[in-house]
Amino acid sequence: MLQEAVHGLLSVFELSTMPLIFMGVALGLVFGLMPGLGGLTALALFMPLIFGMEPGPALAFLLAAHAVIYTGGSVTAVLMGIPGAPPNAATLADGFAMTQQGFGGRAVGNAVASSMLGGIVGGFVLVGLVFVVRPLVMLFGLPEYFFLTLLGIAFIAVLGRESAVKGLISGVIGIFLSFVGVYPLSGIPRFTFGSIELLGGFGIVPIALGLFAVPEALRLMIGGGTIAQVERREGSVSVKTVMNGVRDVFRHWRLVLQGSFIGTVIGIIPGVGGETAPFVAYGLAKHTSKTPEKFGRGCSEGIIAPESANNAKEGGSLLPTLAFGIPGSSAMAVLMGAFLLVGIKPGPLFLQEHTDIAFTLAGTVIFANIVGGMILLLLGVQLTKLTFLRGTVIGPIVLTFVVVGAYSMRGNLWDVWLTLAFGALGWVMQAQAYNRPALFLGFVLGIMAERYFGLSMRTYDWLFFLRPISLTMFAATIFVVFSGQIRRVIYLFRGKFAE
């Protein structure tokens, strides 16, 4: 077994594999930097290219492309206020605020370095847990999935920077939007108003692009200024500023490990969704910070925590895919199609018959994150300079990418109109200081929470509340919701008052 593990890890550096990994990383970064063209699109478009290839190199190529999607997306989120992929939305509040203050280079260093380290940690966890993941995953059933999703929803209040009430209102709107369409457990349409297009509900890509990309593109075109809302200072865009951001990450190494742990654990659990991990990591970082008031105003910790979780979850989500043939995320579901295309079926037999390929994929996650991170750090200065270009130049380009990204997912003009509609909503929310990431998180988690609650009720009735792990996570949810009141009570007992 040890011999197969060593052979699988070393095969990453073989001539038949390494060039494909470099190609996958380059393509993945491009798709990550372009809003709307995320991991699912990349995997779907590249899958025909692996036909006739050897399984190891073919799967390494696809996984390398997907492994760096969120690293590229973090740069777009930081520099332009647009999440390159939906999970990058958690980075917007602090990353884009730093860019607007003229510290885009430092923010890029924060985002890229933490993403890279998170991906490396996730890859090493995959190496260590390839054969012991079954007992861990088997502890979670439908009730546990529901309560973990409920815990993610609880962090919506944390996302309300100036007003927790506005954060909760935004989250509730997102949850309500998740109810539109056919209820999957009964087949009954809801809130469709007779529209055929609404039967499938709202897509994640139109909502993400509309809420985050369209308002920024319009702001740039109307204002005519630059993304960075200060005059460019001497030395503000340099290799030194990017490296200062990298140093921030190493100074907060405990936060990197915390975010990576959260991302890996959530990634391991099938069906929870990659969008949850960065928001949970952000919320926990804010709760445990000595200066929580800095979050949302341009704080390095607000970038490091979600981005380290973002890439770590990909290594975690690969575990149940390989071990049980159960995709740990929607991207892993697409990757399973690639397994079948090269004649391999994921599952328990996969670990017995193709142990070397399992470790090749683990090594690919690690190596791809290193290569992708280094490429973006080298290009960080040039990318940061884009934030000082006039908005009349950048705005139309961004809006073009938005339209192309919205249309490319399904080749449907309806998604383009939805994107523009949510763009109007995002514009209003931005003007009234309502929290757009909270709405997005509510939408994503609302879909999962409803599904897991319905299935849990059908399977266990109300007794699903009494499962030990369910009770533990429910207690954690209560603590998150009422943490502010709990802290005030503690301060009162200490004779102090704090907000």
C-alpha cells in the first residue's frame, strides 16, 4: 500500500502527467478570473479532451483545472468586487474594501497565498484520509446534513456588518427565492405564476453575477472613476505590496489552519455544498477575532479565513467521491462522469484497484495549488494595476463577461434577463446598505435546508432532532444566533458593558 502511495504521488512529475497539469492550471485560472465561468463550466468543456487518454493523466488534467478555479476567482473578487465563482462571494466584503482603499496588491497577496496554502492542506488531508474516510462520512445522515446547513444559515446574521437586522432580512429574501420552482419531493410548482421558465427555479450563476457583477459594472461606467477609490500612490502597486500580503498570511497561520480545517470537514460531507465553507470560516474568524469591528472594512483576516477554506474544501470533497462514488460537490459529480469516460468507476473498489490513481489525484491537488498560486503571485502586480484604469474602460468589459458568463451555462437568454433583473436588485441593495452576500448564502442554503428537512421528516419523523450529532450542531446554531446576547450577559457578570 505504501509503495502504491509513493508511486501515485511521484507520477504527478512524470512527463505524461506534468504538462497536462500545467495546462489544466492555466485554463483553470482563466476560467476562475472570468466571472460566471466557474469549475462546472470548465470541467464540462474540457471533458471531451480526455477521450482516449490514460486515466491518471486525464483525471489529473481535469482536477488541476478545477483545483485553482477559486484561486483565480479570489483575485476577481478582490480587485473588481465580483466573485469569479460563487464561493468567492465571502471574500468580497474585506477584499474589495482593501482594493478601494488602494491596497489591492496586499489584498491579492492575502487571497492568493491563503488559497494556495488552503489547497495544499486539503491535498495533504486527502493523502492521509484516503483509506479512513468511510467511518467519518458514515456518521452523517440526512438529519446531520440539515443541521449543518442550518448552522450555515445562522451565520447570515454575522454577515450583517453594520446591521444584523439588514443581514437577516437579506438572508430571508434569499431563502424565499430558493423556494421558487418545483418542490423536488412532491413535484408541485411554487411561486412560478404560470411561468414555464420559473419551473426550474433561479440559477446560482445569474444570481451571483446579477448581485455582484452588474452593480459594480454600472457603478464603474456611470462614475467613470477607478476601482481603487484613491489616487495611486508610489509603491502601492509593486511586488513588495503583494509580498506584504503573503507575509500577512504567514503571520495569521493559525487562521489559515482554522479555515483549512473547516473547508476540509465541510468538503468531506457530500451534498453540503462548497458555498457553505467560506462563509462559515469567515463567520468563525469574526467571532474569534480580538477586533471583530474591523471585519467588512478592509481586514486581512476577512480574506484569509474564507479563501483558505475555499480551496481546502476541494481536497475534502474528493474523498467521498473516490471512496463511495458519492460526489462531495456538484463539480465532483461532473468529475465522476470523467471517471466513467476513461473506464473507471469511483467507489470502494476504486481504492482497492486504483490506489495509485487516488494518490495521483491527491498529489495533483497539492501541485496544482502551488503552481496556480505562484503564477498569480507573479502576475499580481499587473492584475492590481487594472484597478487604477478608468471605469469607462473596465465597466463595459466586465459587463460583457457577465452576459457571456450568464449565457454560457445553459445557452439560454432567460438566464441573461435574470442576471440583469438581479443586477437591479443588487444595485438597490447596495444603495440601501443591505447585505448581498447574505442574500446569496440564504438562497444557496435554503435549497439544501428544505430538501434535507423534507427527507429527514419522511425517514425519521420528528425523532431526527434527537440524534447526538444533530443535537450538538443544533446547540452550536443556537450559540451562533444568540452569541451577542451571551457575550453581553458574560460582560454584565464581569461588571463591563460591551456592544
